[in-house]
Amino acid sequence: MNQPTLVIMAAGMGSRFGGPKQITPVDPQGHIIIDFSLFDAWRAGFRRVAFIIKPEMEADFRQAIGSRVEKFFEVLYVHQTLDVLPEGYTVPEGRMKPWGTGHAIACCRGFIDGPFAVINADDFYGPTAFSTVYDFLTANTDESAYAMVGYRLRNTVTEHGSVARGVCQVENGKLTAINERTKIFKKGSDAVYTEDGETFVDISGESIVSMNLWGFTRSFIDQLWARFPAFLDKSLPVNPLKCEYFLPFVVDEQISDGSATVSVLPCEETWYGVTYREDLQSVQQAIADMKAKGIYKEELWA
């Protein structure tokens, strides 16, 4: 059986490799958030990692991250560029914006030959999130069966502003739909969301949300490519410079047409990220607390 690959979406880390947000240390040893994801993935069993990056980032990315983990993982670098398109399509004049997360994973065609997990580069997911998805991928034998690690909404919000989350509908352990809520605010142990900035709707802190931690079979990459032309045909005439092909949209399509099922893997970890500058201190404190409890060593790879 092919061993699972961890795919890390890092092309959005920006010019000059990430800027301050993604490469700001979160502990005195200089580790950044992605270091903890890589370490947790390695402990879970992953031995192959594919970084999706922009070509111009590669030299800096190798120096800052890749070279440090090459002794632990087989490391692949996948380039996400605007011109990776189905035959017959061209980049609209003036387009600068990447094509989105679905396109990012589609760019892995030719690199990934077995099951794989997907994460964002700048989110802290927690150890059990990786072991949970790894166990699913190594046990799964159905090409049409995917998985999503589901977090409690209350564990994924910030004190310092709104967050965007995919709120999931789950029946009998299976994902039935994802509703994107772009402005969710913490409210005690629960939350509220708004679509217009004026009307606020209560939402339970127990709600399951997606943090873009997925488990897929190799066939999902084929599905992304197969469905990309229809997206382009529909979206380019309307919004040629900014339309995005999002990964959850394709998952939703497959659930709707019955070509795939998605198991929701429960996760009680707390998500951490630096959505706002004020979040950094709480992330640093959380890392310090986890080290004090022995969840991480001072030097991760020591």
C-alpha cells in the first residue's frame, strides 16, 4: 500500500516567503507554527510531505523549512502557478490572484500517487488531528471515501475579531454539506455570525467546523481536474480576475452527486492561528503550556 503523503498548502504565504505572520516564532527556540504540524505529522506516521508553493518562493522555503525536515521526510515541492490549466484555457489578461485551494491540490497531479492529507501552512492543528487522519488513510480501501477532521467551533475562534469557517452538517458520522460563514464572532462558549454586518445569528460552540484538514484518495485529484473546466466556463465570464476554485466546493459537489462520501473524524484539539496580530501572544502561551505538560519538547526534533 502507498504510504500517505502530507500536502501542505503554502503558496499563499506570500512574497518574500510569508511575511511576518507565517514565519513569526511562537516559542523561544524559534519554531514557527508549521514546525509543530510537521512534528505532529511525523509522530503520527507520515514520512512524505509535499509543499505547494510559488516557484519564486522555493529557494527561501528550502532554506527556512525544507532543509530542516529533509532528514525526517521525503520532501516534494509542488509549484502552483496560474498557467496550470486544462487544455484550451488561458490565464485572463491582468489576472494575478491564484486559482484557489482546489487548484492548489490539482497541481499535485504527477506528484501524489496514493492517499494524502491536506492542511494549511499557518494553522496549528494539534497532535491527535494528525494521528486521526493518518489512521483513516492507512485503513481506507475505498477510492470514493474521504475524511475531514472536524473541530468544535468553540475551539477555533479568536478573542480579537471575526473568523471564516466552514460550518458542517453531519449525519451518522458523514458530512452532508458545508456552509461557509465568513464572519463568525466569539460569544462566550458559543458564537454568532453575520452576513451583512447588521443581523447576527447565534451558532452553537459545539457546531462542527472544517479547518481544511482533509484525508483524500488519489482519485480526488482526478476529480479536481475533471470538474475544473465547468468551473472556469461558469466563473470566468463573471469574475475573470478573482474567481477561485475552492476545495470544499468540489467535495460538496461529490457529496451531492453521490460520487464520494466524507467521514467526519471528531477532534477535540484547540486550533491556534495568527489571524490578528493580537493572537500571537495567546499562541505563544498555548505552546508554552503544552511544553510544560510534556506534549512537546523544547527542541522539537532533539
